[in-house]
Amino acid sequence: MKLLLPLFLVLGAVPALAADPIAGEAVFKKCKACHAIIAPDGTEIEKGGKVGPNLYGVIGRQIGSESGYLAKYGPSILAAGADGAVWDQALLSAYLLDPSAWLQGQTGDGAAMSKMGLKLAKGGEDVAAYLASVAQAAP
């Protein structure tokens, strides 16, 4: 039994299910009301709204730094990225669960608010995986 304990500890540290970009594409339909995915060459990968920033290349981009959207970001998301923090799949997935709570934790400001009203109860990790895959697969 003592030999199995380390194995259980290691397996417990691994997510039960890996993020699924195909499932994320389906969940992204909820995001399209406000966000589009447009490649740098102008190819529209996902037609969507312009209320939120373009999500092409969001994974690996500094938080709050989409060049075509800078004037529209709220102060809390700008504060979260002020130290150069970069979106990765884990951060974006956590943000999607509760954007304002995530910003409060990142900034240490209990009054921090997100302009994004959508909270994903599930599928955030899949959306993050989808967004990562789109940028990798695009021309």
C-alpha cells in the first residue's frame, strides 16, 4: 500500500480530463456574441461581435493588450496585465469561471470588476484549448 500512495499522489495532480479544443469550439458559440477570432491576415476564423477584443492569439498574449481594443479595456484587466502577465490556458480557464472574482484575486483589489458579464460554469478549459489550437493551426 505504501508503494501505491506516491502513484495516487501523482495521478491526483493530473487533471481527470484533458482540455478538449473540439468541445471548446462548441462552447465558444456563447462567446461569439461579443468576440470574434480574426487572424492577422484578416481571415475571419470565427465571425462574432466586436464588443470584446479579438481572441486570435490570446493564449500567449499579455493580458489586456489587444492592440485594436486598448481604449476599450476596463481598468481592472489593464491592472492585471500591467506587470506583463501573459494569458495561458490555465489563467484563461480560471478567468472564464468568474471574471470579476479572478481579477480581484490577480490584482488584490476587492472592488476590481470585469466588463465581461459571461461566466462559464463549465468548459472554460476547453475554450482555452480551442483558442490555443486556432492560433496554432491558422496560416
